Amino acid sequence: MPIRIAFIGAGSVGFTRKLIQDILLVPELADAHFALHDIDRDWLNMVADLCRKDIKANRLPAAISRHARRRAALEGADYVINCTRIGGLEAFETDIEIPLKYGIDQCVGDTLCAGGIMYGQRNIPQILAFVRDMREVASDHCLFMNYANPMAMNVWAALDAFDRGEGVPTVGLCHGVQHGWWQIGDALAKLHGIKDMDHRRDVRIVCAGINHQTWYIDIRLRGRKVEAEELLEAFERHEQFARTEKVRIDVLRRFGVYSTESNGHLSEYLPWYRKRRGRIRRWIDNSEWIHGRTGGYLGACRAHRGDFKKQYDAHLASAGKPMDQWKRSEEHGSFIIEAIETGRPYRGFFNVRNGGTIRNLPADCIIEAPGYVDRFGINMTEGITLPQACAATCMASVNVQRMSKDAARHGDVTLLKQAMLHDPLIGAVCEPEEVWRLADEMLVAQAKWLPNYAQQEIRAAAKRIKQRQAPAKPARLRKPTRRSA
């Protein structure tokens, strides 16, 4: 029987189509059935039309079905891929703009800090609904593959549900490790004048941590170990990276380890680089949003979502090319499915429950680390120890993730505020009362995407906002009494 692969949030046009092409490039998977679901029918129809044109042009036996109802797409699914953005751009705007009023300057705002925490509050109720549906209607061996942020919070919530008997096996997938890996290869190639560098062949890595704070703790260049001093020199002498990766290079200089994430991403997970508006420019580069521009990712998403008709025509014109012109991406999804279905092993980097994989992070948290996949599923490499500075940085985020995840599940306003209070960047910028006001304002602004929070809690937050906005009563000087005089 052909395997069935369901996509939730399939209207992410370029990403969904690329993942489907990746899967179809595996000969044994060419007859797969792709069941596509999205709440936006226009974008859902666009993706279905494009993929059908690709399939028809290459005379593949694969099938595409589109579904307005999620459960219909999930029925009988062997694999489910999540690409959703709950609340869309409307909610995302409040993730960035409201915290900015309090001096909290985010470049991305989808993983940690105020934006990431609230993104988790919107996502987790839906993640729990997704895995509940999968348990009821998908195949008995269904694997949930989450690409949506905030990665660690989403996967943590899904695996908690699985442990309670309310979900399915889940893995989180991200391409941050691959992108940093390419950078390392490029920097070392330029330092040593290597003309034929192939990062996968010539550079071997062990990379571990938590999603978006993962660390290249062992790097081998053509068999020999690359020490921190050599890597630092490579990045400092690289014409582009020395300008665009100032935060990552500074962390490398102080920690002795390079981080996976872009300058913009990494800068907002730490308390040191974005806390004073006048100093932020020192650490970012405005040539591209990803290098740290304020609200950079929001601006990129607005531009990308643009005019539907123009995008449809452009995408349709590019569809239907021969398969030999397709290039398989380095996204892990297709390689995991290939390994499980064919037995061909694959080494990748996966977001899973820690257990014993990283010794100096909590057992229950979600880590990103190397693992292998074959017919027996995903098996992680155990016994990794992070450098202490890396572990300490991760721990600050893990504590915020745990509180945020539990706040979302239980609709706990106090725990939500405590999560924000302990966030590294928020704590570097705001006083406690400001954090409480920020959380209230974001709860009210995003109320329609927060079914997990009771209406009375939202009304109470709105009342507190109104009270704070009321004009203060004029202060009166107390007349001195005879005794006090």
C-alpha cells in the first residue's frame, strides 16, 4: 500500500511543495499519497495545483488530495507534517509590536522572548488537538513531524500528551544545524584556501543543545580536529561573516563554541546584545533581515505573503519541470521517511525528549542532537556533555519553555507572567510590573487565538489595563501635625 503523508498548514506554498518534491525524489516513495489541509482554501488550492502539475509532468503515480477538514486529511496517515502558524501575520504583528513598546527589541520573535512565549500559547492548544486527532484516526504507527515554531515548546507539549496516552510519537525538525554547518565549511575553506570544499564530505560535526541554541561542540576538517582559535580566526577573517555574524562571533570568542542560529535569532535569546536601543546597532547588520534587523522576520513574512494572484501565476509558471531539475533539499523530513520505509540509514539532528542524550540538561526537556534513523525509527546518540557556558545558556531557556508550555496547557496567567519574567531578554529590559503589564496587553490583543485561557481571565486582564490607563488622582501634601512638626 502507498504511504499516506498528511500536511497540516499546507498553505505554506514553497515549503510544502519542496518537501513533497524531496519525498518524490525517493524512488520507493513515488506513489505516496499526500493529504493536504489548511484553513485558507485559496493557498491550499494553490499548493495542490502546483504539486499536481509537478506529478503529472513527470508521470508519477503519486496522488494529491486537499481537505478543508483536518481529520479527513489525518485519516489513515502514516506521517503527519506540521507547518502551521497559528494566528497568522495578524497575531505575529502583536508578538513584535507590543513588546517593542516596552523596549523589548526582537528580530524574529518565534522561539523565546515575548513573541515566542505568546506564539507557544497560541500553538500548544492546537498541537494538542492535532495529536488527539492523530491518535483517533491516523495509522497505529503514525509519526508526527513538527516543523512549526516555537519548536521546543510544541514538541514538549506533544510528547507530554503522548506520555499521557493522548498523542503519538513526535519529532521536531529544523534546518538551523545545516545552515551553520555550511557557514563553518565556507569560513574554513576561505581561511585555508580550499577550492573544492564540500561541507558534508570534508567537515564532520557533533552539534547539540536545544533548538535555536545548538552548539558545534566537535568539528573535524578532513579528519583533524578544529580548535576554537582556528574557527574564530576563520570567522573574523571572513569578509561577509565578520560583518553579518557579530553576535555569533562574540559568543564564539567568549564560549569557545559556535552556535547554529543566525545573528538575529541568537541575539534575542541572550540578555546581552539587544537590551539597550542605542547599542543594538553595534551587533546587527541591516543588509538582510536575518542579521538582526528589528522586526526583520515579520517584514520578510509580510513581503512574502504579498499579492496572491501574482504569487500564484509565478509559482504555476515554474511548476511541471522534469525531476532531473529538482534538487533535494537538506530538510530532514524526506530522509526520515526514506530511512523508515526502506531501511537505508540516515544521520540527522532531531528535536526529541532528552532522556540521557545530553548529560547536563534536564531529562524531560526537548533537546536537538544527532541521531540515526532506520526501519526501527529514530535512535539518538547518548552521553553528550555540553560546555558549561552552553549548558547554562540553554538552561535559562529550558526553564522559560517549561513554564510557558505548562501555562499554555492550563491557561495559567500567573505562570505565563512568571515565564516572561524569567526570559533572559525581557528580564534584561523590563522591571517586574512592566512584565505584568506586557503579559496582560498581549493576552487581550491575542484573545481570539487563546481558547486555553478562560474568558474571565482575559476580561480581568483588560480591566487591569484600563485601570492603569486611568488618570492618576492628584497627590495631596499631608499637613504636618503638631507632633510631626
